[in-house]
Amino acid sequence: MNLFQFFLLFVCIFSLHSCRVHKIKSAETGIISRTLQKVKPGDTILLSPGIYEDSFVITKPNITITGGTSTNLEVHIFSRVEPTIMIASENVVLDHLLISQLGGGTVFTVYIVGSGAEINTCDLSSNGIACVGIRNTSKVRLHSNRIHDCGQAGIKIFEQTGNDILIEGNEITKSKHGLVVREKGKATIRQNLIVRNTESGIFVHTFSSAVIDGNVIIENGKNGVVVSASSKCKIKKNVISNNTNIGIYVYDNGHVKIKNNTIETSIQDAISISKNSFCHLGKNQIKGVVTNYSNWGNRLKIPIIVTLIVLCISFFWVFYFFIN
Ligand SMILES: *[C@@H]1O[C@H](CO)[C@@H](O)[C@H](O)[C@H]1NC(C)=O
Ligand SMILES: *[C@@H]1O[C@H](CO)[C@@H](O)[C@H](O)[C@H]1NC(C)=O
Ligand SMILES: *[C@@H]1O[C@H](CO)[C@@H](O)[C@H](O)[C@H]1NC(C)=O
Ligand SMILES: *[C@@H]1O[C@H](CO)[C@@H](O)[C@H](O)[C@H]1NC(C)=O
Ligand SMILES: *[C@@H]1O[C@H](CO)[C@@H](O)[C@H](O)[C@H]1NC(C)=O
């Protein structure tokens, strides 16, 4: 029994819920799915090194699936159909696993629709549309993972997520976009290395918002960060460098605060703000051009002018009634 198993046992004995560790000794096809039918909330599935072909939905709460503690991930779970893993319950943890999706199509490698999910120290890749899909849920944390070669996006956060989606300390590389936050998605994206995706590092659009804090966003094939379609971002303390086109590109009613970043680009603008968008620029280290076509100032003036005109007309009406 290694230290980690001992720790699990210790936690089980002293927790109020009776929980068990199910140790899987050999990597048979479908063994995880079969074990999931037997587990109770609070249980852990501990997988021995090996290659597991499986595809499953986790519907029970408080389940942990782990490959142990070894730093070179020795447990590989893959699927040729559907998402490899779908999380549809609360408080599920995936830890020290190498997970891939080989089938292609519009599927995720890990698809999270239940709240309280955590993915730690995993390696994720996909032949589908994205490695991780986080949809209409809350309390999700992705920490210290390597997320690579995922198709359209490394991580896609979409449809009305809560305020507590945290993407932290991951390496996100070699997909079309590193992260996509869309359709009222919300996320905190902190201290990740977002490098060499073929289009943008981070793309936030369609009524979404993000706090982008302390990331290194470099060498992406088009732009570093893109904010558009009525979305808002706070962009602070990042290094946004050597992306092929624009460092930070804001358009179509995008709204950003940019503070304390290091931004440099050689080919196009460091920051580009289009006509209907707004940017508050704090202290940054910028090498390159800042283009500001924003007409936000004028948009603010129009309501003020209208209000003044209405006030004047009202005043004259009142005045007119008085003198009559
Ligand atoms: C799951 O864990 C949470 C918090 O750790 C606890 O409040 C809840 O009762 C657990 N649910 C089950 C079904 O074990
Ligand atoms: C998200 O989930 C909530 C509650 O489960 C539901 O009311 C809402 O319609 C969902 N939103 C979307 C965009 O699916
Ligand atoms: C950007 O590229 C230049 C030239 O290759 C290199 O010197 C510099 O260190 C790079 N910057 C970052 C932050 O990687
Ligand atoms: C900018 O970030 C650096 C490094 O994190 C920090 O030391 C510094 O105080 C910050 N400056 C401002 C103005 O926030
Ligand atoms: C861009 O221009 C708008 C409107 O003129 C102004 O309100 C805003 O402060 C400017 N932003 C920057 C970063 O220069």
C-alpha cells in the first residue's frame, strides 16, 4: 500500500460517510463503466497503470477516479465514441489520468454538465471538437493539466456558467483556440501557459465574461486575446507576446479593462479596439501600436444630450403653464 492509498483509507475511515476504494487491477475494456455501477457516493476508483478503452457518464455524486500519484501518467483512458467521460453529478474528481477521444465528430473528451467537478494533473487530447466542454454549470476547477491537440478549442465554457469556473495553472496548446468562453459563459483564467494554438489564445464572445489574470499567452497563430459580441473582460498581469496578429483585439461591443500586462507584437497592433467597443487602459508595458477606433465616448454623449433636450422641453412647458 503506497502513501496515497493509505491516505485514501485514512480519509474513508474517519469520514462520516462510509466510502470505499475500488482498486482496478487490470485494464479490461469497459471495466470503469462496470465499476461505476457498483460504487456509492464518496467512493474512489483507483486505476492500475494500463490502457483502458471506455466511455462513461458519472451520475453519482462525490466520486473520485484517479491514476495514483505517479508524475508520468500511467493510466490512459480512451474512447472512439461519444465523450470519453461525461460528468453529470456533483463533486466529481478526475486526477492523474491521460484521457483522449479518438472518434472525432462534435464530442468532447471530458464533458462537464454537473457542478463541483475538478480535473487535476491530467493530460487531455481529442479528435473531436474540444478537450473539455463546461456547459451551464458551476464550481468547476481545472488545475495543472496539459490540454493539447483538441480540435476547435482546448476548453470550451458555454451556456450560462456560474461565477466559479476556475481554469488555473494549465498548459493549453496546439488547438485552434486555447480557450473559448461563449453564450453567457463566465470564467476566471489564471496563470496558465497558453501557447501555440493555431488561432487565438483566448476567445470570449456572445454575452460572456472572463477575468484573465497572470497568464502567459504567446506564439498563437492569430491573436492573443479576442473579446467580442457584447462580452467583457478584465485582463491583468499577463504576458501577451509573439502572437502572429494582434495582442488584444476587441470588437463588436466588446468591453475590456487592461491593466498591468506586458504586451508586445511585431506584425500587427499590440491592442486594437474597434468602433463599437470600449477599452480602459491602465498601466501596461506595451511594445507596439495601440489602435483605438472606439466611439464609446460619443455613445455616452447621446443619452446625455437627449436627457438635456427633454429637460429643456419640460421646463418650457411648466413655464408656459405658469404664465398662463
Ligand atoms: C458529497 O460531498 C458533499 C461535500 O463534501 C457533502 O455535503 C454531501 O453530503 C456528499 N453527498 C453524498 C451523497 O455523499
Ligand atoms: C441552465 O440551467 C438552468 C437550470 O438548470 C436552466 O434554467 C437554464 O435554462 C439553462 N440555460 C441554458 C442556456 O441552457
Ligand atoms: C518573442 O520572440 C522573440 C524573438 O524570437 C524572443 O526574443 C522573445 O523572448 C519572445 N518573447 C516571449 C515572451 O516569449
Ligand atoms: C503589476 O504586477 C507586478 C507583478 O505581479 C506587481 O509587482 C506590481 O505591483 C503590479 N503593479 C500594479 C500597478 O498593480
Ligand atoms: C478610446 O477612445 C474612446 C473614445 O474616444 C475613449 O473613451 C477611450 O478612453 C479610449 N481608450 C483608450 C485605451 O485610449
